[in-house]
Amino acid sequence: MKILLHICCAPCSIYPVKTLRNDGYNVMGFFYRHNIHPYTECLKRQESLEHYANIINLKVIYQEGYDLEGFIQNTVFRESNRCLYCYHDRLRSTALTAKRGKFDCFSSTLLYSKFQKHDMIKSIGESIGKSLGIPFYYQDFRAGWKEGIEESKRLELYRQQYCGCIYSEKERYIATTRVHGSTVQGSEVKKLIGSKSVPSGKETEICEGLRAYEDINASNREP
Ligand code: SF4
């Protein structure tokens, strides 16, 4: 069975590729670029994947072009819901490429991440699969979360610090919280977390960025 696997980055591909190969699949990767900002970050992730793909002898299709403008136009005014568009476009591009290439099915390393909206990815993948007439392969790759992290560290692969789009970069680095009525940002939040002096309870409102920051630090792993 030939499967086209959307790959968001080298570290996230480790466990899914290994598992699929063990299950007898002939795996080829597909690297989507439009959601990775800025362009230099996209190149870093692509180079890291090229390096890893070489090590494990994996063929990868690298998307051509870099449609930053299209991505922004499709997410503006619905920034809080942007992942819906992002997942859909990544999975649809993968499915269309898989169809053209006569693959038996398609899937995504997004199913490996503990930080992505797993159920939404599954549902979008299955719906695209049905509408385009190519099966979406679902597996909960999160079971290999630790294994993938350890292997990526062992191989010294580039490990990004935020999901991909410019919004996620902001959330990663401008963690903002309200502490006793004052807004605290960025390095101040880190200091507070480091000193364990962030008060809990109603007086502290922790925004998404801070939660992401804590998650990342808890696992020492980016989304
Ligand atoms: S946070 Fe990640 S999944 Fe969501 S829109 Fe940005 S790049 Fe896409």
C-alpha cells in the first residue's frame, strides 16, 4: 500500500514513518510550506527534513512556492479559528497530490502532536478523503510522542519552538498574563514561572500563549 504522509517537520515524522513502515506501508512524505512563517523558518524546517529523510531513505515531495499572502488572506478576521483553515488546506493539498500520484491513501504527522486539535484533524481528513475519493488513514500516533522526541534529540534535528504561522510565533514569545490586575509579558512571565510566584485562582488570567508556554516547557517540546 502506497501512502502519502503530510509531514509538518522532521521530529514529528519519526514515529509515524517508523510505525507505517513496520505495518508494511510504502511511505512517501509531503512537506507543505505556506503555514510556516517567516520564510527563513520554513527553510530551516525543510532543510532539517531533507537531512532526516536522507538518513532514513525517505522520498519527500516538497511543495513549491510559498503562499504567505494566501495563508494570511484566508485567516484574517478569523485568527482565533485559523487552525481549521490551516488543517484543511494542508490535508487537502496532501490528498490532491496523493490522488494525482495514484497513492492508496494519505495521512498526516499532525496526528502525532499532543498540541494539535487531534479530533478536528481526524474529522477534516476523513471528510476530505470522502469528497476527493481517496481514503484518509487514521492512527493515533501520539502513542509515540516520547520516542519521537528522544530520537530527534539523539539525531540533533532542528526542533522548532512554535507551531508554524506568525500568530503562533507571537503566542509563543509574547506570553501574557494578568497578575493582580497588571499585564505581564514575555520575559517577565518566564521569570514569574521560574520563581513559581504566579498566583493561582481568580486573580490570575492566563491566556493561550502562556498555556502554550507552560506546555512547551513541561514537555521540552514544541507543538
Ligand atoms: S497555530 Fe499551527 S495549526 Fe494553527 S494556524 Fe498556525 S500553523 Fe496552522
